[in-house]
Amino acid sequence: MSAAVLTFVIVGQQDHPIYEVDLTGPKEQQAQYLHQFVLHAALDAVDEAMWATKELYLKTVDRFNNLFVSAFATPGGARLLLLHDGRGDDGVRAFFGEVYELYIRVMLNPFHTPSTKIVSKTFDHRVRMAAKRTLG
Amino acid sequence: MPPRPLPQLEQINAEIFTLTYGSIVRQLIADFEDLDEVNKQLDQMGYNIGVRLVDEFLAKSKMGRCSSFREAAEVVGRQAFPMFLNVAANVTNWNTDGTECSLILADNPLADFVELPEEYKGELRYSGLLCGVIRGALEMVNMDVDARFVQDMLRGDEVYEIRLRLKEHRAEAFPFKDDD
């Protein structure tokens, strides 16, 4: 099934992307811009949703046609956003849980600041593994 | 020589320790902007710790006097490292004269969570403090040694390896008799 859409980004405290991964493989350029646009637009919805619940996981906060944006807001002000095509809540929740753990480890690195981009290959690899396991 | 049981020491949270050390290294890099200088500072800080820590070690561990460098290195690896860092270091790779050896650490609590940025991988001796500690401590017991990291997992090696080289053993100049 090549039509599955999955893009994952981490947005830092000051609304700048610090990590982005396309979990589906190469695609049309145009669609990529659309995905980034949808994710960007979803940030406002995230800002509203994060005050409405005590949970870190905010479920699906925004949608555009058949593109769904699920979000996870960390207490540190970073937001994990996943663009997908409407899959089950459990998988997405598990995925965020795992990536959050990985993200914490990155944040504990003394050479990392909240605004530096995450370029670690290990992190990238582990995020992909987590996606394969939980979102498959 | 079998390792003795460790004395009961007050312990602190390992993450606090690791993160504090990380912040120190970061601050040094920000202040000196020169990795050579940072390495020197870390070594100097370690040395200052070592010259004090040796007293603490000898007092708490109730160790007797070491008769040779070989024995001293074993004590450093088998007693001092577990006591202060909660990891044991294997002492291997002796040269034929018994003046050089390697301390092999499979785990280094200083470097938990750390991933070096590419631009630091060449020069920065992240855990260089440990070398300074060993140098300072052994100097206080009349052994001038040279300690440096030759393998570092942060740079992609398999283990942490500290190479120790005995430069001078000044035991003869010691003014007291050992057995009174």
C-alpha cells in the first residue's frame, strides 16, 4: 500500500521545526509542500487543544481532506506532530510514547539545546524503527 | 588480589552527576572556544580532584600500600573506579616492563546521553577529567604517570580505554619506613 501518508515532525519551543522525517519514502514534491503546510496550519489547533486536556497526547487536532494531524505536546514546549491518513488512535499513541522517550534522551545530551536541530543518525533510525513497529 | 567489598559512601543520583559534568564541559567550550584549551582545563580540574580524592580513597577503602605500579593500577581499576564511579575498569595490555597498561571501561557514567557533534569529534576529550584524576591521585602516592584516552566510545570506538604510562616511581625518596 504505497498511498499511506505519514510525515512526522518535532516543533521546538519557538515554533521552529527541529526534526522532520517522511516515513513513507520518496514522493511527489508538491505533496510534500502540502504536508508541511497542513502541519504548519495545525500548530494553531495544537495551541488550543493543549489547554483543553491534562494529557500530553492530544489525539487528532486538525484535518485537511484526508490528511489527519495528531499531536503530542511535551511539558518542555516542544510538539510532536504526525500527519497521517486516519489510522487508529492506539498505534499513534504508542508511537508518540516511544518517540517521546527518544526525544528525552536527545534533550539530555549536553550539546543539545531546545532550538538545535536533531541530526543524530541514531535518533533518526530509532524513530523509523518505532514507526515501523507501531504504525506499520 | 580479589576486590574488597566497597565501603558505604553517600551516593548521588547518576543523572544529576552526568548532567552536571555535561554542563561543565559545555560551559568550558563556550568560555574558551578552543578545544585544546578545554582539554587542558578538564585535565587540570581532574588533577585538582585527584590530589584530594586520593586521601578520601585511602581513608575510606582502608587499603594498604601498593608495592608496585602493577598493583596500584589494579587498585585504581578494581577499587577506586567502582567506589567513585560505580563501574569497574579492567586492567590489561601490560607492556613487558610493567610500566604501561590500559584501563578498559565498558561503561562511562560521565558520558551517558552524550553524543558529540561532528565538529568536536576530532579533538575534544570529553571524559578527559578522569585522566587528570588518575594522574593527580597517583602523583600523591609517588607515581608520576601519564594518562590519556586512546579509545572513546563517543568517537565511535568499542570501549573506553585509558592508557597509563609510569614515568617515574619515586618510592625510594619516601622518607618513612613502610613497616613501622
